[in-house]
Amino acid sequence: MYLENDIHELIIRLFAGETSLEEKAKIDDWLNSSRQNKNLFNDLKDIWINAESGEHPYDYDVEEAIRNFIHKTRTIKENKRNKHFIYNALRYAAVFLLALAIPFTWWLVQKAGKSSAEAFTTISCAYGDKTSIVLPDSSLVWVNSGSQITFSNSFDNGSRQLFLEGEAYFSVKTDPENPFIVNTSEMNVKVLGTEFNLKAYSDEEAVAVTLISGSLQVSNSQEMAMVTPGQKLIYEKTNHTISIEDLSDLSPETEWINGRLVFRNESLEELERKLERWFDVEIEFYDELVKQRRFSGTLERESILEVISYFGSSQYVDYAIDGNIITFFSEVH
């Protein structure tokens, strides 16, 4: 079993979006070991996500949320267990207060109306960053660079709907009575319990959803399609058409959640937006020919200089760097 202090730290890091897949697996094992662990985790998650906030995200009243949480534990009939529960809660709260001192740039709480029932939470991820969160129903979401998700604070009360702008990977908790629905500006994705990647950036010409496991129902105002594992559905915005591809290699669609950018026979033009979001840079092309140069590879935690030099190692491509702007051009022989 895991040491108590270790699991405390892992859960706080999970809420902060700083855990690896291996650490998330450890938390899953801990959650599945007892109902008490699940109850404690869910109450702590309520402190993080569902406590009332002011009009500004930094108005979040953590102390009040903790007081409410401790008050709830007093209704537990088993007094001995209750004391131990409160003790653990206070330990979590102390770490939680320290965690809030860190300026999490991706955290933004918005009010959608006057009542708490209308409150929404928005998680934003800037260029160059990625994060992961636990939704109120215990589903996991990894949010890619330049993306955001928005969901109601009553998400786990029969209405599992959220809104995505950008790219996210979902591991959805099974709940047949309450379908999980992801809304984008172009289409909706409905699931019962599955893992999939959805890319819906507003500045790209297509929306793509790749299914890893389970089943998906994808629809827009004109048609509906079913996706099976190993398939990628592509919706073209310009002509409003849907196509489905069978993929033999899923890594280019999903490995970003593990910190790896995988590309297979893609042109520099196709890689432009990926690199810009991944490294928070601006890419320009000096000539049309260099745009069509194609590459395959895997980038893993390299610096932007290492990445650019990789492309520059080609005998056909050279580059120049001016601050945050990287210009590719065809090398003259």
C-alpha cells in the first residue's frame, strides 16, 4: 500500500494538473481500495471545484469551503471514524491552502448567473502548457495547449455536458443513465463510457475525434455517425462533410497527453499550428516549397532549439530565429 503522506501529495498534485499517468494510476489504485478513500477524495474534490466563488477567480473562499466540508463530516454516525476523517481533511486543507498560493494560470472560475446552480467552471490552458483535471463525476480530462473546457458545477447531478474549444483527451466514467456529451462549435460527441481524443480548434479547417475504446455517437445539425475503436472521424468545416478513417497507429492522436508530439509523414505546413501551440512560438515560411517538406518523428520534452535544429538537419530546410519568431526557408544548394 502507499504511504499516507505520499497519497496526500499525489491527490493535491492531481487537482493541480501536475501528475503523470503513472501517478494517476497510483491514485486510481488507492481509490479502488476502499469506499472511505472514495468518499474522502470526492469531498476534497468538492472543496477544489464546487465551493462558491466571487466574480473574480481569486475571490475563491477556501476557508469557508473547508469549514463547510468539516461541518458535513459531523453528520457521520461513526464517531471514531469521524475524528480520523476530520484529521485527514485538515491535513489536506493545509496542503490545499499552500497550493492555492501558486499562480495556476489555467484556473478560471466564472459565474454564469446569480444562483449557484448556474455557476460554471472554465479550465484554460495557454500555449506551451498542458494540464489534466478530474471532473465532478470522476472522469479524467487532459487539456492540450491553447484549449479550454467549460462545465456546470452541477455536472455530476444528471447532466454530464461540457463545452470544448481546442483539444482534449477524455477518460469517461461509465454511467449508462447519464450520457457524457462534449459540445463543440461544430458538432456534439455523445458517450456512455470510453476513451477518446477530440480536436476542435476554431482556427483549424476540420474537427477530428479519435476513439480509443468504447463507442461514440457524433452528430451535427445535418447528420449523425457512429465511431468504433481505432477509427478517426473528421468533419470538414468548409463543405460540412464527415469522413471516417481506420487508424493502424493511434500515437499521433494521443501521445501528447504523455508529453510526446508524434507525427507521421506530415508537412511543415501541417505541423505549423502544432509546433506553435506546443512551444508558444510563431512560425513563418519564407517560400512555398519549404512548407511541403515532410517529416516523421517523435518529440519528447525537447527544447524549441533542439526541435528546430531537427528540422534544420534536413538538406532541404534551413531556419532563422528572431526572438519568438521562427522562419523556415528552403536551403539553397
